Amino acid sequence: MVNLVLSPILLITILFPFQAEASVFSYIASLFSGGSVSAEEDTLPDTNSQNMPLLQATISPDPNSSSTKDNISIIGGTSISVITGTPEVKTADDDQISLYVVHKGDTLPAIAKMFGVSVNTIRWGNDLKNDTLSIGQTLVILPISGIQHIVKSGDTLQSIAKLHKGDLNEILQYNNLTKDSKLSIGDVIIIPDGEAAATSGTSSGVGRPAPSYPVYEGYYMRPIIGGIKTQGIHGHNGVDLASSYGANILASADGDVIISKDSGWNGGYGDYIVLRHGNGTQTLYGHLSATLVNVGDHVTQGQVIGKMGNSGQVTGHTGIHLHFEIRGARNPF
């Protein structure tokens, strides 16, 4: 009996110094657990990527493992509510953008529930055409705030957009609708960054309330040279700064590149960059014509990181401009 117990341990002891292939260890592990490892799982890269926070608590570092976050456990593709008291704080500021690396067993609804956003928010911010996810895929979680409108008799998409001062194209994109879509009484339509109608009892705010931003005097520099401001604070603490097509976009402060997208709709931002700064804030540079930095790069204040453009959701009256956000601090521009 003693020999039978020690044999597997001795086997591992012998193999370990030679750093055997992962498939050997997987096989040995299956002997102990009674489980099996599929060929797909066996070929997946071992990575230290995880829920890559932008000021966020980490999840399991291995995307091949099931993820557990806050009060949600994801096991075998099923979201199971686990009541464990006060949930762990996800971010230092609810306005922060987060990155999430898909783990084995994750589903889109479960990930949405983790972050307290809708499934459409994740689809919209990642140009997803369906609910299929891949292990190791990185999702951008954009905290979307807006207005929830319950359709009543006589409503049209155009009238809803006008009522709540929303953008029709964004409403269509977010709700997976077309201009020809038929509305039914009782349908719920989300108007990203929409405003509540004072006389309407058919709408309510969704998403997160705007936080009270601290002031970091002198920390940020204007991200363009010259040009003009064409729109004041709107959306997520953003301003629009206009100049010529291809004008240099400058890093507003020292920081690390955490998002650099050079194609796609991306929640209306088009080509865009997000920097994470040492004071715990983020800056976002949207509607670019080119991105000149990559994820993981460290940039210094004033460094050219992109070129001004009109990608993403840019209407005729806004034209070529930079949409510049500061998430987590007052925007001085």
C-alpha cells in the first residue's frame, strides 16, 4: 500500500527537474483527478494575462481556468449566483474602462453581469457580431451610461433620439437595430449618453452616475497644438478639439498604453487609444486616422501617439476632430 501511494509522487519528482512538456503534466494530473484534457485545451498557450485591470482587482491569471469575480462564478459556461456578502470592489472609479481576458467557460451574459453592464454594451464596444468568445480574447468593457426608454404608442426611433438628445446611429448600433426596425409598445430602447426628458415618464437612467471628479492642477497638457474646441464636456467627461486631418495627437500625461485600436467602430470611438496614468486616471483619444503606439508602450507627456481623423461615430456637423476624455479626474480643456 505504501509503494502504491508513493509511486506517483516519485514519478513527478523524477520528471520535474527535466521540465516535462505541459501535455505530460496534464496527463499525470488527469490520473489523479480522474478527468481528461481535450486536445484543444492541451494546445492552448499558458499565459499570465488575466482580467487586465485598469485599476481593477485581478481574477484568475490563467485563461484556461474558470473565472470567478465578485459574486459571480462561471463554471462550464454557466453563470451561478454566489451570495458571499459585500462584493469585491472592481475599480477605483466607476468611470474607468476595463479590459477582460476571456477564460474557459466564460459566456457573454456572465461577463456582462460581472461588470454590471448589459450584453449589448460589450457587443457594442468590441464590434461583436454574435455571442461567440475565444479563450484568451481581450474584451474592452466601456462603462456606458444613458437613458432607458420604454416604447409607447406613436414612438419612432427618430422621435426617441430627438426626445433624449441622442444620436440615431449610436442608438441603432447599441440596440442592434436598423432604421427599418419595427418597434412594439413596451420595447426597451437604450440611448447611449441620452438625456432624460423632463415631461416623459417613460424613461430612466441606466449605467453609472457621473462621479465627482478630483482636480489635478497642471497634470494634463492639451493633447493638440493649436486648433479649437468644438464641443464642451459631453459623453464620458470628454471634449472635442478640432484641427486638420492628420494633425498630431499628443499624450496628455506620462502613461502606459492599454488600448490601441486601429480599425473598427469600437463603440463609436473608431480608431482610438487609452492611456493609464500614474495618478490612477485614464485618458482616451478617439476618432483617430492613425495610431502610432502599441499596447504595453510607455509614453511621455507631449509624445505624438496618433493622428487626428474622423473614424467611428462622427457626424457631418462635428467632422474632423479629437474626442478627448479624462476618466477619473476633471477635464480642464
